[in-house]
Amino acid sequence: MPLSFFLGIKLKPKPPLVLKPFTTFFFSTNTTTTPTIPLITNTLLKQCKALIQAKLVHQQILVQGLADMATYLIGTYIACEAPMHAIKVLERLVPSQPTVYWWNALIRHAVCLGFLEDVLGLYRKMQRFGWKPDHYTFPFVFKACGELPSFRRGASVHAVVCANGFESNVFVCNAMVAMYGRCGMLDDARQVFDELCVTGIGDVVSWNSIVAAYVQGGNKKNALKMFTRMADDHRIYPDVVSIVNILPVCASLSAWLQGKEIHGFAVRNGLVEDVFVGNAVVDMYAKCGMMDEANKVFERMMVKDVVSWNAMVTGYSQIGRFEDALALFERMNEEKIELNVVTWSAVIAGYAQRDHGYEALDVFRQMQVCGSEPNVVTLVSLLSGCASVGTLLHGKETHCYAIKRILNVDGNDPGDDLMIINGLIDMYAKCKSVKVARMMFDSIATKEKNVVTWTVMIGGYAQHGEANDALELFSKMLGQEIFIKPNAFTIACALMACSRLAALRLGKQIHCYVLRNQYESMVVFVANCLIDMYSKSGDVDAAQVVFDNMKQRNAVSWTSLMTGYGMHGCGEDALRVFDEMRRAGWVPDGVTFVVVLYACSHTGMVEQGMKYFNSMSEEYGVFPGVEHYACMVDLLGRAGRLDEALKLIEGMPMEPTPIVWVALLSACRLHPNIELGEHAANQLLELESENDGSYTLLSNIYANARRWKDVARIRSLMRHTRIKKRPGCSWVEGKKGTAAFFVGDRSHPLSQQIYKILGDLILRIKAMGYVPETSFALHDVDDEEKGDLLFEHSEKLALAYGILTSPAGAPIRITKNLRVCGDCHTAICYISMIIDHEIILRDSSRFHHIKKGSCSCKGYW
């Protein structure tokens, strides 16, 4: 407690005290100028406005021997913020039941000031001097124990309550329920509440207290159940506090139906007119995404405050209705409603969540112009906006602002600092400054990191091609001495890393972890990630099993499974899932049709693909975008219908983007057409596309036509524009982990055995009729040397290692960062006829399941 509390002294300067008007109560002058001393009364004590005045009155009480006025003096000292003087007076009184009132007044005063430890000190002192607490004392003491929180001391006070016979007092027991709830002891709170119900003394406050206890303890489902029981009890009538307590629970559980029922109850009982209830109803509908209902309630509110407006602005922003949010913004200005930091932060967060980072930055600038001071939530939302559009410069500016205003400021909450740092790690990682993000991550002490800190760093690695680092960090997180349980986002990031590496073994381990730890509240979210992981790791059957076992599904669930089947060349299965999706009542959107067309393209289902493309707008109201046209160009190009593909591009209602021309260029490589390939390449150059794959495809077209000068020209152009061709790399899972290989790689410890096995295999398949396709050796050398170059391709080396290290009959899973070489594809098909393994090869485009000489791609790759 501060010294000022004990001494009754206010430390800030005061104007000089004028005593003249007050002294007239003590000294009045008659005609003979003889002063008379008035009788000290309660009215006189109430007029004391300063400590010195109270002391003068106290002096006169002592002089006049007015002992019966001492109790009134205690109240005067409390009113003058001098509790220590009040305590000194109390200590000299004989303990009696009426004077307990003044101890209660002192305790209440300390509670109001937030001096919670002093409340317990006063409680002990009153007992030490012989006073017995009454039913007014205990509620204040329990409040202090709950807010500290101090379960041990609260439980000891509970014992005193029972010893003194107050366990049947409803006010005391209600305070006890609230205390146990604030201390997180829900079982104890429930036990006291149940005893109240058994004795029949419980009231609406008792029910409100137990509901609030469950809410504070995070047990929201039980809170909702208790409120339902309360509403069904004909002896109890929920009040304003009841409604305001439970509606946020409905919002957090997305239980809009129960929320609507509670809204109806509030309307029928006239509670909705209260501004707090109105705000809670608006907030509930807004957080459930039901903004039309929220707006109806908002417009009917007779009294609105800034909370009402903020709930609406936040709701509109979160569901992407920015025009409505900004319209409310303007209305707030017109009606002179103050735009506080919550309002600004809501709009910034809304833009950031929808990946409209530049709009978020514009709102932040307006906020600064208006003089509103950003808080932690504002800056974290702004950093998220910067991350969403990859604007590193603005992210750095926000970092500087945070350093000046929030980070390392004396007296600042460490939790706020960590929120900012987590936002910065996320921003730097998503802006591809992963090293800076890792430096910030490592600068935080291990014991201070929370689950968000780990998740943003793991996610940063996973999203930007550092999948190995992501999984290594995830493993480190699980192995920490101070265990931090991963949340759904952490699991999703780890599964994303597994998907990128096609690391099926690790993905299965994470799946087991999910099952063991029962992520019940996140089943849909985690299950979708598992479907994606299994699909991209070569086990689409396992993806189907996960899908079949889902109790709830969303649009992402269906789309992920369709994508998996499309990647594996199972077009019929993808279309089967599409039909099941429609029968289940889901309406296909643009993303769904991209997946459907992709599946048709990779299975050679040209007519079906064209049918779905033409029916998009007519039957489903989905107008084709650039991605859909790119899929159609790819579909027609793979089928060799290049003229139709070009005609489709020329008829596009929007300008073709690089992805469209790359699809056409790729088709020109598959079905040699130099003229059309050059046209597509020129279009890409005009669009300033810096994709190394485009140059490589054109170079391959020239090399296949033996136009070596043009090949040299393309390579020179790449050097001039500083575009580097990505080296081909293949990796395969073995007994002792994953091994990676580049073309001609001899760095592996088993390199000699790998090349020996591969050499033997090539000799055997040549005897079976295999002829190296030297057109895939893109160098101006003779065919024999080209055959040697093809022999050392990374996918062949990975296959040899897989054969060397895999158990008999086990699938060999190979992943390549580029599209598989045509010669390697042919050679592996031959090799599959003489080994007892299924070869599952994933390249940058699709999966190839190769067994007994045939491939699932059927030539469409």
C-alpha cells in the first residue's frame, strides 16, 4: 500500500486551505467579542472537507469529552481519505456489533481503491482487536481474495464463515461462489452453489455467479448449460447481468441459435432496452457473422454508446463488408461519436484478415492524422496487414514505431511486448526475411515464448520453402523442458511442412499425436490439413479414410480430397467426390471448379472438362477467372489441341496472365510447336515474367529441334537478366531418414553402391527394349554422351537409393522439385517391371504411381 494511504496525505500539490469559513462553527463573536464554542454535531462532521478540518473537530471532541461522537468521526476520516486516523479511533473503542459497520466501511473503501492486500490486513486487524466480522464483511473479503487471486486465503475465510454460522447467508455464499470462480476452482464454486440450491436460498445472483465462474474458467459449454437450467427454473428470473454474462459465450461458441433464443427472452421481458444488453446482443450476432440481424438490433436501440458502434464496425470488418464498415465510420463522424482506438483497430484488423494490407495502412494513417493513439492490438493487426501483401518496408516502419512507443517501455505489460514481437516474427517471415524472423525468435528467452511464438516461426519456415527447418523447430518445441502444447495452427504448419517434403512418415507421427491429444474442438481444421498432407505425400487412400471419419466437413474438406485425387491422376474419383459434394448440399465456388478442371486435365478427360467449364456460369453462377482459363489451356494443350487452346486465350474476357501463357508453352514442349512456343514466350517477356521455368521450357523446345544457337541465346538471356535455373533435386525416404540427390551427385556415403545398382538396372532394361530418349539431354553433344548424362539424373539416383534401403515390397516414395524428365519416366516404368516395389513419384505437377510397367498418369503429364 502506498504511504499516502496510511498517512492520509495526497502527494500532489494543493491550493492553500482557507479555514476562515469553517472556523465560524467553533468561534462566533458577540457584542463583547467573547468567543463561543458550538456543540459538535454529526452535521458539522459531514461538512469537513479536509483532514485538517477533521483534526480540529477531533480536538474539540476530546476537549468537550464527547465520546459518543467518536464513531461519527471515523466516517469523517474515511471521507477525508485518512483511513489510518480512522483505524486509530477504532482501536480505542470497545468492540461492539454496531461499530463493525465502520470496519466494513474501511474494508469497502480499500476494495474500491484496489488495495486488496490491505483488505485482508484490515480483516485480520479487526479480529485481533476483538470485533467479529458480519455478513457485510465477508463479501468484501471474498472479493479481495478472488481478485488477487488467493485460493488459500479465500478457503481459510470460508472456514471462518462456517465457524461463525454464516454458511446459510445468501449474500456471503454468492460472494464465495464468485471468489472460487475467480481463483479457477470451479469444483469448489459448484459445490457451494449446489449447497445453496439444496437449502433453497439461492437467488439470481447465485446463478449469475456460477455462470460467470464457468465463463472465467473457460468452460463455456457448462456456462451455457447452467444458464439454460436457470431459465427453466420458474423461481428464478434472469436479469440484465445474466443476459450480458451469457451472450458472449454464445458468440465464442458460434451458438447463434441459443443466442437468438436469449435475445427473444430479453425482448419478452423488457431487458433489451438496457444499453448493455443491446450491446451484448449486437456483439453476439456480429461475432456469429449474422450482420443483418445485428444491424436490426442496432438500429432499434434507443440509446447507443461507442461500444454499440464498435461492435458493428468490428463485425462488418471481420466478414469483409468493408463498405458497410466505412459507412458506419462516416455515420459516427456525422453523429459526432468519438472514434476510439477500438474502432480504428477493428477496421485495420478487418482489412488485414482479408489480405487487404494497403487498405489497412491507409486506415492507420487516417488514425494518426486524427490523433488517436494506437495500442498493441492496432499494431499487431497492422503487422498482419503488412505480412499479407509482403510489404517489408512498411513492416519495418511499424517495427520502428513499436520500438519507440511500446517495446521496452518501463511499466509496460510483458504480455504486450510478446504480442508485438510475435507479430514482427510473422511479418518478417511472410515477407521472406526468414533470417531476421529467426533472430527475433532466438532473442526471446525460452521460458517467455508462448505457443504463438513457436507457431509463427514454424509457419514462416513452412510457407517459404524451409520445410526441414519447420519440422526441426516443431520437434524442438515438443522436446522443451517447459512444455507448450501445440495448437491447431501449429499442427497445421507442421503438416504443411510434411506436405511440401512429402514426408509421409513424419506426417503419420503428427497424425498420431493429434489422435492422442484429442483436438476435439479443432477436428475439421486439423482433419483438412491431414487430408492435404496424405494427398501430397502419396497416400490418397489414407486421405479418403480421414475424410470418411470426419464428423463435420466444410468446403475445404471436399476441395482438399478432390485436389488429392486430381494430383494422383484419379479424375473419375475426383468427379465422384464433386457429385457427392453437390448431393450433400454444398454449392461449388470458383476454387472448386479450378480443382475439377485440374483433375480433368491430369486425366485426359477433355470433354468432361469442357462441359464443366461451359456450365460454370449457366448452372452455378460462377464466372470463369484467369485460373479457370489456365486450366482449360492446360487441358487442351496436354491433349495436343494447341490451336483450340490459342483460340480460347484470344477469346478471354480479361488479359491473359503469365500462368496462361506458361500452360500453352508447356503444351508446345510436349507436342513440339516452335512457332507457337515462341509466341507464348514473347508474351511472357512482355509481361516481364521472371519464372525460370518459362525460359527452360523454350530452351527445351529449341534443344528438341536441335536449334543449339537458339538454346545458347536463351541461356545468355537468362544470364543477362540474372535469372538462374533451379537445379533438379530428388529426395526419397529410406530406413534412416530422407536422402536428397542432385544430377550427377556422388556425395552420399552409399554413392558407389547406388551407381552400381543403377548401372545394372540400366543394362537390364536396355535388354528389355529401353532406349534412352536423348532429346531430354539438352546439350549439343553426341547421343552416347547424352545417354551418360541421362544416366545421372536425380530421380534415377533416388530410385536406386530407395531400392538399396527399402524392405522388399515396400513402396518407394520419390519427390522431385521440378517436372520429371521424360527419359527418367520411361526408364522407371521399365525398372518397375523387374523390381518388387511400387514407385510413387511426385513431381512439381502431379503424382506418378508406377507399377509393373504402367503409370497412373497414362501419358498425361
